[in-house]
Amino acid sequence: MRLAIIGAGLAGLAAAHRLRSARPELEVVILEKSRGLGGRAASRRAHGVTFDHGAQYLKTPTPELHAFIAELLPHPTLRDIGLPVWTFDGAGQIIPGDPEQNADAKWSYSDGLTRLAKELAVGLDIRREVRVERIASLPAGGYRLLGRNDAELVQADLLLLTPPAPQIVDVLARSELPETRCQALIEELSRATYRRCLSVTLGYPQQPRERPFYALVNTDRRHPMSWLAYEHRKPGRAVDEQGVLIAQMAPAWSTEHWEDGHEALAATVAGLVAELLDEALGPPHWSDRQGWRYSQPDGTADAERLHADDGLFFAGDYLAGLGRLHLAIQSGWEAAARIVAVCRV
């Protein structure tokens, strides 16, 4: 029996990783449209530094998640950031964050959060830069996954879809599936819309003055920035003594400035950062821009309404309603449990 997984983000990788041990006889093939793995668990190495330009860290709020990351999937570069996140409001007032939330570990990797995806991917059959354009039901059961010009990519008995909900909707709208079922899926998945986020990394020749926090998060949604992190403070992170700040912009601001040129965008964001920190940082020596079109889900699709007895399965942040790495992993595990149950029949 073969399972095809669309998407090599954390949900898809976590599902495949768990199925390797739970159902080793199940053939699993992952199709990923890009070159990278992990979705928003994304890192870059540029300008002599390593930085995470998507998700900032991983939390492990349950014993199962903690044991999985710290004990079952250990890596020598795994680190607890060990510093709190403080908050700021629309007026730029900075105050300490929630002590209870700050007590939890904030896991990162000295070589970047992409390390988590790489560890999950070990031994998996992942076919990169393969874009699924549509899906067709097979007469005897199962599915054909078709790419550009209707080229067949793979046939599978079971199918797990893990991209952001709007991307799944686009694929389903072009697919050959039972009409009633397809329309019901599109309707349910359309409940999960997404916010955009411009993530701007700023590199300075010197580090800003030391603060008692690792990052700042906006709490009232009245500031152009949603998040500001001192990336160079992550343990073991190679920064060559540079100051590296990551500003993740608020959804409305990101949408308004989505088409801004790189230099103009970096200059504007650098000004907002200096104003918030009340510190003369000077112009950054380099900058990096990443536009996350599907950064955070606004709505939630109901997993029970999506799953049926037809070999289609779903996993991703659109089922949780929040864009958190640990929730993506848990969603992949939940999908794996459903698939195991079907394989036992």
C-alpha cells in the first residue's frame, strides 16, 4: 500500500516520520514543490551568519513533544534560548512578558531551525521541486497525482494533503474527484484564510546594547511590527560578532508594503526598529527579505468534516487555527494515527 503526502512542511514530515515506525510496510512518498523542507521552519546562511527568517523557535508544551524533541530526536545543535520574550504595544511601550509562558523552553538549533526538518526527513522518500497541479480518482480506488501538462507524478492508495488551506483549495478546484465530496472539502477548507507577513532581517556591524529579553512581541496589534527578535542571542548561533535583528511585520502593514522594493523596505523597517528600541543603530550593513503569503491561519477547518472513508487525509496549521511548529507536528501525528487505523482494516 502506498501513501502520497503533498508538502514537506513539519506536518507532512512528522506524519511520515511516525508512520515509518508505526507501519513500516507502508510505502510513503512525499512531493514537495520547493527545494527546501520544513515550511516556515526555515533558515538561511548569508552574510556570514545563520538566521531563522520564518518561525523563530519551537515550544514543547506536552510531555510527548518534549520527549520527542529532546530525547527521541536529539541533535547536538539543539539549544534552549533561555531568555524571555517581552511585549510592546502600539505606542512602543516595552514591558516584561508573561512569566508562565516564559518559563517554557524555547528550542532552537545553532545551525538553524531547518535542522528539525532535516532530522525528520532522514530516510524518507522526498521528491523536491515537484508541484502537484491536480488529483484524479482511480476507478478501482486510490488517486493519481498529476503535475504540469497532466504528467503523472505518482499513484497512491492513500493521500495526505498538508499545504496551507488556500493552496489545497486551488488543487482541488482543478481535480477530478466526486463532485459532492470535492465541493464539501473546498467549502470547509475555505474557512481557513491566512495573514501575510513580511520578515525582514537586518544585519549590523555591532550588536545593539544588551537587553533582558531575546525578543519582543506586540500585544495590541496596533504597531507596524508584530515581532522583533535579537537573532544573534540564540545560543551557538554563528553571527561573526554582528548584530542580527529580525522584524516580522503586522499583517495589514505587510499587505500594504508587499510590493515595496528591497532597499526601501529595509530602510523603513530599520527606522521602525530603531524607534521602538530607542537606540541609534545606524543603517544596517545588509538586509534580507522574506514574504510569507500564508504566514498565520485566521480561521480553522474542522478535521472531522474533512476526513471521510475515501483515503483522503489532512494535516496542517489550518486545523489548529494557529501557526505554531509544535501544532504542525501534532497535526501530522494525528493524521498518522488516522492512517494507521485505516491500514489495520
